[in-house]
Amino acid sequence: MMPWFRERFGNPSSDHFFGREAKEQLEFSRAEVATLIGAKADEIVLTGSASEANNLAILGTTQELGRSNPSLVISAVEHPSVLQPSLRRKEEGWGSASSPGRFLRSCRPSGG
């Protein structure tokens, strides 16, 4: 991957040689990640930041669920990239609950 950070600067959305080359590498990398986690390449979404990923995860998942399960539970100490899309859903009529930060420290996974 180092050449893509140091020497090759093509935009994978561009139709010139460097863009096509970057897109080819991007799709190869997407397929590699998918293989590592047992997913399909088209299920791998790459984002520019964790904030973008959080927004996409919350807004995308809740959109997919629709009104079949209209409640969110979030921690009171969440990053704004989690709080903001959650507040947006609350404004749209979703139920919302917030757990205090100390609650999170006392949670234990169930099972083995």
C-alpha cells in the first residue's frame, strides 16, 4: 500500500490512467478485506473517517430497520458523531434512551 501513500495519487473516481489504476487497487483491497472477515466485497464500505463511519452506521442501519424497531439506546458519553445522528432520529420520532457512562463500565458480556 505504501506506493499509494507516497507515489501514486490517482483519484479512483477519475477516468484517467491514474484514477483507473487507483480504482483497481481500491477494489482489490476491498476484496481482500472482505475475504479476511468472510464478507462479500460489495458489503465493504470504506469511509474517510471514523465520524463518517459512525454516521453511516447509525443512519444507514436505522433507515434499513424503518419503523419495525424504532428505538435507540446510546451512552451519555458518546462522541458527537454518534450523538448527532441519534438526535436526528429522535427528532424523526424514534425512541431514544441514554445510559450513564458509569453503566457502561459495569456491563459484562453474556455467555461463555
